[in-house]
Amino acid sequence: MSRYKLFDRSKLELKSLLDRDSRFNESIMVNPESKPLKIEKKKYNTIEKLAEKMIFSKEKGAPIIIAYGAHLYRNGCSPFLINLMKKGYIQQLLTNGAGIIHDFEMAHMGKTAEDVRRYIKEGQFGLWDETGRYLNECIRLGAQLNEGLGESVGKMIAKEKLGKEKISLNKKYSIVGNAYDLGVPLSCCMGIGQDIIHTHPLCNGSALGKTSHIDFLIFSNTVSNLEEGVFISIGSAVMAPTVFEKSLSMGKNLAKQEKRMLENYTIFVNDIQPSNWNWNKGEPLTNTPEFFMRFCKSFSRMGGDFEYLELNNKEFVHNLYDILKKRG
């Protein structure tokens, strides 16, 4: 028992999602068959090269992994990832807690995201009953069944059930629910205290830790077979590089013992931070802004073929999908 006083979450006043003004609804979703925005030729050529590597990996039976932050979902890009899974271009997904939360809220209420400034002022930010209740109960059940966090939430959304309880859910735009249906592992690596569901009285740290750690090991197993594969990080500046480097180290350790290769793979990072540094020539100097670009600096240490593309993630994913669609 801790010698220090804990915050008593049972005293919190929770409100329904029905009472929350949300910033986004299903109208944000991009039609994957629409024409992508035109981008400069050099950047388009970079995406074409990535598409060629993905086609090569798919033909070789090597994994293609996509890690994404919540903004990819909030930018309406889930239809692209869902269709890429259906076309066999994704064998593993990785996201953070916010990626799961926005996905669930859209599936449950058809809306997501709140005005943080407004609700912090009101003492109501994140304190919404349905999001915390359903996700935390789902995570507890997943821990009992020895399932990963992404798998347990994906099953709830895909089956519209939590245990025996029927829940109104629509998986049309759910990356998590569709991943479960398609048998594509989706790992969620949460950081305790970073997500709104951690404030809910039903949140159980043991269940969070267990299910998220299972997801880490599922992800690590895929990474351990990344030879000739592709890892793509889209807008995940902290979680993706830190999780990937541990998984890759374990994978290389195992590959060395088994006397097999884990040296030839592509790491592709998409974000909006400008960078003029040539990442293939080593780490930036300490007096340059790029020295603090952890999502590039960390990934550039990890071997393989590394590429960084500065571009809005909606433009990146839309153009990538369009190129892959045209090439069959």
C-alpha cells in the first residue's frame, strides 16, 4: 500500500458523450476512390519508390507494418488503411491509446474529439462515461482472456458486443474493427496516464499493462520477421520509434541465434516537420534543429534503408493508396 494519498476517481462527475460537443463526425472520412491532391514531383517520386518496395515485400511474403498516430484517423484516412488491409498490403498495425479512442468513439457515436481548451476550463475534459466505461471494461475482459488491447477492442467493435452485452457500434470506418475481421494484428502500446480513459473509475492499471504488453510482444514477433519487409511510421513522433527500436533489437537477437538475416528492410517515416538533413549520412549535429527530431534520429539508427518524407499525412496516404491501386 502506498504511503501517499491517491486521487479518488469515484468522486468524479462523468457526463455522457451525448452531451459533448465533438469536433469531428463521419463527414471527415475521405473517399479512397477520389482523386488525391497533387503534390510536388519529387515527393510523388519518393512515394512511388515506397509503393514499389511494398509491392516487392508483398510478393516476397515479407511483412508490411504501418504505425500511425491519432491524427491519421482524425484526418479521415481510415478508409485507406482499411482498403490496404483488404488488398494484402498491411500485415501489422501499431497505434497509441488515442488511435484506439478516436476509432471507438466514431464507431459508437459517429463523432469524436473534443475542444480541449473549453473542457479543461470546465473540469470536464476526457470525463465522458461511455468512452471510459466500454473501453476499460473491454480491456479488463481482454486481460482475463490473455488478449492484446488492440485485439480485444477490435473484437468488441467487429462483433458489436462486450462479453454478452450488445453495443451499438459501426465498424465501417474502424481501423481496429476491420483489422480484427481481417485477421491483421493491431497493437496498441499505451502510456499510463496519457489517455482520457485512464481517468475513468473503471480503469484498471493491471489490465492496461497486461493487454498493452501482449500487443508489444505481438508487434515484436512481426518485426522479428521484417527481412525484405517495410515499416512505415505516419505521424507517430514518440511511440513508434521507441517501441520499434526495442522490438527490432529483440528480433535481431533472435535472428542471430537462429542464423538468419534481419538486415534488409525499409523504414519510411512521414511527418510534417521540415528537414534538410541527409539522414543516410549519420546523425545531425547538436546545433541543428534536426538533432531534436527524435522520430527521424531514432529510426535512422536502426539500419536498413531509411527515408523521411515531409508531407501532410492525408496527402501522403492518399497518393500512396492511389499508386498501389493503379498497380493492382
